[in-house]
Amino acid sequence: MYYTSLEAMARKYERTERQYAFHPVDQAAHEAWRKEAAARLKEISGIDQCEAADLRPVKHSEVPMDGFVKEYWTIQTEPDIYMPFYLLRPGSPNGAAVIVPHGHGSGKEGTVSDFDNPGVAAMRQWFDKGCFAHDLARAGYTVACPDERGSGERREAGQQGDSPEAWTSNSHRELLQVAIGFGQSVIGLAVWDLMRLVDFLAEQPDIDETRIGCAGMSGGGQQTLWLAAVDERISAAVTSGYFYGMKESLVVLAANCPCNFVPNMWRTMDMGDMGAMIAPRPLFIESGEKDGLNGPSGLLNVYPQVETARSAFRLYGAQDRLQHSIHPGGHQWVGAGVIEFFDKWLLRK
């Protein structure tokens, strides 16, 4: 006999009111709600506890690639905390930039194609067969590919090393166990770092600060969704493999990575509400029909969240700014139509 708790906690989720659930009224009400909701997300995730520091940007190297140059940079995101990232500079820049946060199992190396660790290469083939960051750079976009805290070159001592197993691991559990004592979270720390990366990009003379986008798959989709929800400087966003009802995908599937969990999130909002926060800025959602992370109900756990987001876009007569693309596969990036999406909304073609 086992006396478990998770099923009862899932029922508690159903009884719990989301205090910042979106209810469409008009544009003014949406804007007021969005500001309050963004402040609340920053509070519960601990973003508002992060400490600003001088960026101290350093370019360490550059390597010519096919159609672009890959630069290796670091910036300081908090005092004594540094984030390495690749900056892919196109041969013919179009003035726009896209941040491409990675998902689990690779670090920033999973977003570029010239890193030959077999573990990372396998993850790249699973998640992103086309190396989307390279495609964007060849299309004229300046692309930033950062390491999230706890991944890649930011792994803590227990996960460091060059074996395939070490490279595809992360330190999210250790980070959460320490961060939670400060009232912070892994995703809050990650989003803060991305906000500092936006600061860096906005200072670049060849980038128009009003044309910065973000696109990610899985954990990268999570970072994209959060960043676009709380930072209006993101002018267009693409989240792949990370847009569904939280109850099924994060409460029922409670063994998910610790980076998904934020104190009081279940009392605050669902993913559709986060999508509504992005309106009327363009949002592209990609879902896999067979993606197990959609939850036991599959796409039936996705559609209501998309509709919540869509209701916010309707207030602005901007239904065309929300795209939902469904592919027949599983938890993977396909990216069909994404470059065209950025061309339309960042380049205004």
C-alpha cells in the first residue's frame, strides 16, 4: 500500500483560482492587466531580486563560417556572474537580431553545427535537425546563442566535464535548491540573463533595438515565452514545444526539469495567459502532434491555451499576429515558416 500525494495536489490545482488569469475586455484593460501580470511574474520568479552589474562585454574570438562570422562573447549579468554566448554576424546584416536560447541537453553548442561532442550532436539532431540559428544568420539576422545558467559552460562543479554525458547534463536542480531559499527560480535567473543580453544587443550599432526577436525549442521555448511576457523589447517571439496547460504538463508530469517550477505559479496564471501578455506583439507557437510533454490529453491540452492567447490578439484586431503551427512529429523543432514570420514582423516585409 502506498499513500501518495500528487493526485490530490493535481485536484488542488483544479480548485485553485489563477489570480492573474486573462479575461478579455478591451485594449486599455489588457494593457493594465499585462503590466500587473508582468510585475507579478517578476516577483514570484525572483527576477526582481537579480542585481544589475556593468555588462563588461568581451569578445574572445571569431571564426568565419559559411555566410556569417561566429563570435564568442561574455557579458556580466550579475556581480561576478558571467554568461558566454555566440554572436553570429551575417555577411549582409538586415538590422534585426534574434536570440536563440537552447533547450535541455546541449547548452549553446546545440544551436551551432561545428561542435563535435557526440552527446551534443545527438541532441542537436533530435531537437533541431536544420541548425536554425545558422539559417537565421544566413538570412541576414544577427543571432545570439547564449548558455543558460547551469548548462554548457555554466555547469556547476558536479556536472562539469567533456564526456557526452557531462555535456548533455545541467545543474538546474542544484541552482533551484539554492535559489529557492532567496525566493528565486531557475527560469527567473535565466530570463534576467536574457534581459541583460537584450541590453547588450540594443547597444550594437548594426542592430535596431526595436527589431529584436527570440526563438527557442523546449527549454528554449520556455525561456522565450517568459522573456517575451515580461520584456516588451522582444518584438516577435517563437516558442516551440512549450505551450500547453500547466496542470497536465507540469503538475501531472511532475518529474519535469526543476527549471519549470516557480513558487506560487499555480496560483498566478497558465501558459495561455502568458501568451496573452505578449499581445499584440507577434507570437508563433509550434506544437508537435505526438509531443508527450503536451500532457496526457495531447493537443487537447494545447488548444485552450492558444485560444486564451488569441483572445488578447482579437482585442487589437491582430489575429494574424498569432500563428499556431502543428507538425505531425514529437518533441522537436521543425520551424516551418519561422524565418518568414520574422521577415514579416521584424523586417516588416
